[in-house]
Amino acid sequence: MPELLYDHIIVRYGELSTKGNNRKDFTRQLTQNIRRRLQDYEKLTFNTLHDGLFIKLNGEDYNSIKKDLLDIFGFAYFAGAIRVEKDIEEVKKVTLQLANNHKAKTFKIATKRHDKSFPLRSDDINRALAGNILHNTELTVDVHEPDLMIYVFVDKDFVYVMDEKVKGGGGYPTGINGTAMVMMSGGIDSPVAAYLTMKRGLKIECIHFASEPYTSKQALNKVLTLAEKLSKCQEEINVHIIPFTDLQLAIYKYVDEPYCITIMRRMMYRIADEICKNRKIKVITNGESVGQVASQTPESISVIGKVADTLILRPLCMMDKLEIIALAKKIDTYETSILPYEDCCTIFDPKNPVIKPKLDKCLYYETLFDYQSLVDECIKNERIEKISYRDRKREEENESVF
């Protein structure tokens, strides 16, 4: 029996369904993100529903589109669907063929009847379709853990039949909550923080502090590679590269060693804060996890963060390292993050950093040198790299040709 081909994709909103009067803004952003991501599939057509989105394939390849949809935030699940006329006999034919196309022993039918005027209720439809499969195959019903789930959605004009639900990214559509500046070190934590930031509806830019020649070009390339991997969730990412060497050397010249990391982090936040103000970015995010290192104790976080007017969010603050590593592996940043190229924090890492810094001591150390002119010089000499998912995708396609 020939395999049935999906002719539609149904996207279900999930968390967006809890929104009130501003729900249309969230669904508009999600639809825009999906359209942008799928722009290479020129035959697709879109139709917005109350609690989801219909995508008509018009011959486009479902499996290729499926891979792209997995990287988009803002919906609960999607499913390839077969559109059927609103005739129970036609629906029986399609569901029977689906059952025969699967190597399953047990099955279950689940019907959602959006059109309440359809003459059969959901339970009646379930019984009719299940009875037909039982009569014409060797499959049996298992309502708890079936090998095959067949979903039936009765809409206003058609019935849609599905045999899988693919979990979406969840969260909110990237960009609906504005933009965040992610402090990107190149380690394991900050790319995970960036991913979670996008998941909560914030588009991201990244800021990286480079201390050449003490840090290598490979360290910077590692950060750009991480940005490339993350760009699949929002198409394009600006990476702000800050020449940090002179400021960092001044810190280690004038500040007692235990306080060097604390003062260095305060300078980083000053720079990030100023750039955010210039670009009208309302949020800074980072990969800090409470207690993980000396600069991430509650006392350190408090003292360091006081220099910034911009709101600071810490997506990983209550996660342990194993949880962070697991998520890094899931989003494919872990192997890049562990490449042995050190960033500016690890190159100048003091042996005995203070874990409970005092604000008055920080203020005293900062009077010992003209840090503001060095901060201004860092901002003046910043370089912005635009990382594009679409450019990377074209490069990979060209490489595969040759």
C-alpha cells in the first residue's frame, strides 16, 4: 500500500493560548518568525487559526520543513496532516491506510471536534474509525500506551488526520519581548543562557571581550561558531567584539589580585550597559549560576551588577552544572564550548579570588586608575560581526555540491 503524503502542517500555540488582549501580537510575531524561517519554500501558504496555524505544503518536502520548525520558539507542537473531506467514510479510508502504513500492534484514535455542527461527536468518531481499523487489520486498541496514535481534527471546512505530534520549542516567539545583550564568553554556560533568552521571546545580540594577544584568534572563532549555531533560532545575530586588553592590564596593575575578577566583571558590565543604552537594548543576560565560581556568589553578583542601569537577567541562576551541560549537548553547543581556547576570564584567573567582595573596596580600587577613559576606548573600538544562519546554510549547501 502506498505511503500517504502530508499535504498540511498544523502548528499549535501552547503557552500563547494563555495570553489575553495582546495575544494577537504574539501570534503575529510567531507567524512572522515561521514565514521568515521557511522563506526558501516558495510554494507554502499560511492560514492563521484561533489556537494555531495551518501551513499548506503544496508539494514542498515535509521532512525538510520539519527540521526548520524544530528551531523556532513560541508553539507547543506541530504535526504533518492529511486533509480529508468532511465525510466519515473518507476519514475511515485515510485512517485505515495510515494504520496499514505503520509497523504497529496497537493503536488509539483521538478526535478534536472544532466544528460542533459535525453530525458525529468526538466519541462517535473515535468508535467509528477504531472499529474500521479493528475489522480490517490485526491491530488492537491500547488507550494507555499505543504504538500508534492517530489524531483527527474536525475543522470548519475539512477534517485533518495526523499520525505524529512533534514537540515544538515552547516559550514565546523570539523578538516579541524586545532584545537582550548576551555576555558571551565562549564557555559552556553563556550559549545555553542565550538559547533560553531567545526561548522567552527576546531576540539576542552578543558581546564578547577579547584580550589579544593573551587570547587567541581561535578563542574568538569559537564564540563566532557558537553564535552561528544559535542563529538558527533567530536567523541573524550581531556579535559585539570588545578589545579588552588595555583595560584588563590596568586592572591587574592597580588592583590587588583577589579583587581583580570582581573589578574586571564590573568593567564588563559598564561596557555592556553603555552599548545597550546606545542601541536601546533593555536587557543584559549572562550564564551566571549562583555559587558556581567566585564571581557568582550572591555577594559577588550583587556588587558586580550595581554598575549597570540595564536590567540583568540570569537564565541559569538556579541550574546546576550537569543540567547546563545536558542542555548544551541538546542544542549542539557543548562540543564547541569545550574546545581548549581560553577567554579573557580564564587567562587572568587569580589564585585566590574574593568570594564575598565589599562594595566600598571595589569603589576604592576604581579610584586608583582612570578606568572611564579605558572603558570609553573599548566602546570606541568595538567591532560588530553579523552572523547569519541563512548565509551559513548556503555555504553548507555549496560545500555539499562540491
